[in-house]
Amino acid sequence: MQVRGLRKTYTMGTNKVHALAGVDLDVRPGELIAIMGASGSGKSTMMNIIGCLDYPTEGSYTLDGIRADTLSKNELADIRNQKIGFVFQGFNLLPRTTALENVELPLLYDRSPGKKKTKELAKEALSMVGLGDRVDHVPSELSGGQQQRVAIARALVTKPAIVLADEPTGNLDSKTSVEVMDLFQTLNDKGITVLLVTHEHDVAEYAKRIIELKDGKIIRDQVQEQRRAADVAATMPTDGVLA
Amino acid sequence: MRASNLIKVAGKSIVKNKMRTLLTMLGIIIGVGAVIVMVAVGDGAKSQIERQIQNLGTNMLVITPGSSSAGGVSRGAGSFNRLKLEDAEKLRNESMYLSAISPVVTTFTQAVGPQGNWRTRINGVDVDYPLIRDWPVSSGSFFTAADVRQRKKVAIIGATVAEELFEDDDPVGQTIRVRNVPIQIIGVLAAKGQTAEGTDQDDVILAPHTTVGTRLSRWNFVSQILASTSSPGDIPAAQEEMKVIMRESHGLAAWEADDFEIKNQAELTEAAAGTTEVMTLLLAAIAGISLLVGGIGIMNIMLVSVTERTREIGIRMAIGARGTDVLTQFLIESIVMSILGGAVGVGLGFAGAQILGNVMGWQTLVNTDTVMVAIVFSAAVGIFFGFYPARKAASLNPIEALRYE
């Protein structure tokens, strides 16, 4: 994934707001990147453009060898379907719809030729996130962490080039947050490219590379030699076991 | 997205939101149900009237006196009676198409029987009359040509007259008095019921026209001449032929207008069916309006549903639904709901028509055409009123839709 000279300008009345003021970014396959920044730093705008939900005002964006900034709306929809997996802060699962059907949904919108076994693929993705036994549960029967894992399975089911996670732990408590980050790390170890947007330093430290945005520009691009291990046990109450 | 998947997605959405689906369908259910019931009532009335007209007789042609004019002032139909027994005789002798002919000499008078007396219509007719009117006797027999020639004092009475003059006794063989003339009853007509206008057809006494014209009445008042052809296809030709013979019989010059009118069964049927047609149309229009209101109801709920489902639409778009996918999904949802509503409406309408028929004693008739039209129309309503909300859903910006609370 390659971004060059990316700009996005919103016009509000007579004022022009530069949400992104020239961003260059390269993401190689297999990276786990955290994009940080305060609100208004442009990280959401960047996420929208990388997620093919929005067009840049200027600059180029290439994803998996495809120039996304020149595509039509329908082509962008197909790119979102096949190349990008979304994970949102609010889970965004369809209510009254089972985990399996939620995960299956992106496959139903797949226009690429060849018939796919959508149910099997969805089950596979759910097993990957450790919810193989929860396929028939509807979101209201699942905990927050489980719902987010269903959402991650939905993002993975199409085998996308990149998984975009927008504040994936924003609605979760610290313990489940660690579990979700652990899941991202595990998936990343299997070679899946993950790009997450967060404003929490804690969360960002799980990434291999941290990019910080301010006023629409990258002010820090740092590779972490030693990413923080998502040690689930460390957050457990010790209860004197180690003592 | 494949069509099968789209239908699957839309179907799931309908099934998973039962309350919303039901509310949306309600308007169409009531609309279609109303159409079915209304048209059933209208069609029932129409078929009833048509059957009553069929009751008048088969392939029947009726000659009635026409209007006469004096000094350019029209005096209206029947103002000058120009039908004569000779007309009937001439028709019988000269016509090629007519298979049966009977003059009708009418008088109104009091008839006195053993159990009571009754003012009724006495029709002096010929032997062909039961054939033309398709009206058999239920007991006894009709008079013969010899009876007509000999001016026999015999009569056949209608069911109402039999009831009034004889109550439960068998009238055949008994004698009644009409204008002090004893008349022997030789038969009773099968009950025929009322005409479309409400006249009791059974309230009549039939006697040879010779008897009525000479013994019961002072003049031969021929109110009509009835005739029939052996097949319906002959009616137009017969009508033309009758006109020529009648003009000749009345000695009309070429420049003179007809002083008689010839009507056939089809015209009578059309006239009566025309009135019920108007009624059916009116009922259908009222029901159509309720279907339209149902359609607007669908649009209303679909629009609310688009707003309520903004986030869902955002999710679908984020995971790769094109605008057309969302449009098609919403359109399929509204079409499926309207067709489903239409089907339920047809069922309820059918039941409603039956119940109304039984409770009110009306004849109702549900025909397949109405059902087809109602279902096609409800699908059209689904497309028409589903399109605007669907387009609204499809044109949502995914970023804003995802942010929508």
C-alpha cells in the first residue's frame, strides 16, 4: 500500500479546512501499524481514504497495485469488498442476525466469478477468532469482546489485503482490549496486514510501527523493535500466586 | 451481487423484522382485500341481473309500439297504438328467420277464485309464448292452437295468481271468473321470480289471445309482439326482416319513420349490465383509492425504515455493497412485502366476500381476473412507492451512515 502527497480539504462556509496536508506513507505486507493522533489530527479522514470510503482531494493512493483514487464509486465498493476488512469501534454488526450470517455478509456482496462456499468460509473465519462454538448466537447474546471478534472474523472472511481497525478497543474494558489486541497480533503473525487507528498509547504499543498525525501531517514514524506482548495473564489479578 | 444473494438478503431482512413487515403490509392487505370484496359485490350484482334477463327468454325479439307524431309534435312511445294482430299474422306468414311468434294482448282486471280474488294482468298470447319466454308449465298443460282458433275459455296462471286464488289447492281443472266469464284453469306456470325492475313475473294469467280479445276485453290491445329465432346468430338478420315486414304491414311510406320499436335480448342485457358496470367501476375506484393509500403507507414506513436502518446501510456499504445493491435490496423488500400483502389481501377479500354474501344475502362473485389485477397492481405499488425510499438508501454516504446514531 502506497500513499503519496495525500491531501483532503473540506470547505466549511468560506473556510477551507485541511484535514490532510500532504501525507506520504508506505505499508508493506505483514505490517502491524498504529496511527495515532488527537481528535482533529486527520486520522479519521486518512482512515476513510485508505478504506476507500472517500476520495482524496489531491495525491495518489495505491492498494495492492490498484490506483484507488481514480476508481468509480462502484469499483471502490468492490475494492472494499475484496481488499479491505473493516473493524469498527462500535462493532457494527447487524442486529437479530447470527454471528455466522454477519460474517457471511461480505461474501454475499462478492461479485468476483466462481461460486464460493460462503457458509464454510464464514465458519472458518469464526474459528480463527476463537468463536467456532458461537456461530448461531445473535449479537445481543454475545459480550462486547465476542462481538468485536465476530466483527474481526467478518473483516477477515474475504481474505483482504489489509485490515483497517478504527479504535477497535474504544468500547471495551481493559481486559477485553488486551484480548482483542492479542488477537490482532496473532493474526499479524500469520501474515495479515493490520492498520489500526487509536488515540491510546497503550494500544498503539502493541503495534510494530507507530505513526503519529498532527494537523494533517505525519510528525512521527517510528518502528518498534520490541512490540509489547499482549500478555493476557499479566492483566489478571495476581492474587498472590506469583508471590 | 448475485440475484439469488440479493433475494436472500432482502428475505432475511423481512423475516427478521416481523413487526415492521406486518405494519408495512397492512395497508396493502386492506387495500387489496377491499378491492376484492367491492368488485365481488359488483360482479355478483351484475351476474344476477344478467341471469334475470336470461330468464325473460332465449333469442327473444320484442316489438313494441313506437312513438307517433302529429304535426311534428312527438307524443312519446306508445302514444298511438299501432300494433295489430294482423302484424303478428303477417310476420308468421312471411318471415324466414323467426321460429316462434306470439302477440301479447294485455288487459288488467279482477280475477275471482274459490279462495279469494286478485287484480292481475291477463296476457292474451299464442301457443309459441312458452317457447319464446323459455317458460314451461309446472303442472297441467299449455293451450293448443285449436284452443286459440276456437276461442276456448281456458287459462294458464302464474305461481303468484295460483297462490292468491287457490292457496294450497291444485288449480288445474278448476274454474275462475274473469269479468263474469268462467275460465277453466288448465295449467300453472313454473315460478320465474322478479324482473330486474322488481315486477313479479308470476303475477299473470295467460289465455289465448283470441279469447282475451273477444270475450274478456272490448278491444284488441296488442301491447307487444314477441318472437324468437332458433339460434342467436339469426337475431340481427331477423331484426332487419321484421322491420321490413312491419313497415309493409303498417303501410309506411319511405319517408315515414318507424312507428314501432324492435328490441332484442342482447340490447336489454347490455342496458341492464351497463348500470351494474358503472356500479362495479365506482366500487373498484373506491377500493383502488384505498390501495393507493396503502401504497403511500408502504412508502412512509420504508422511508422511516431507511432512516432507522442508516447504520445498517453504512455497514453494508463499508463491506462492499454497491449503491445498486442497496437499492435493489430495498426495492425487493418493498415488492415482496406488497405481493405478500396482496396475497393475504386476496385471501381476506375472498373470505370477506363470502361472509358479506352470507350475512347480507347478496350474491358475490370473485373472479380470477380481479385477483390477478389486484396482485399485479400491488406489485406495481411496491415498485412505485418503494423506489423513492430505496434510492434514498442507495445514495447515502457510507461515512456519514456509519457515524449515524
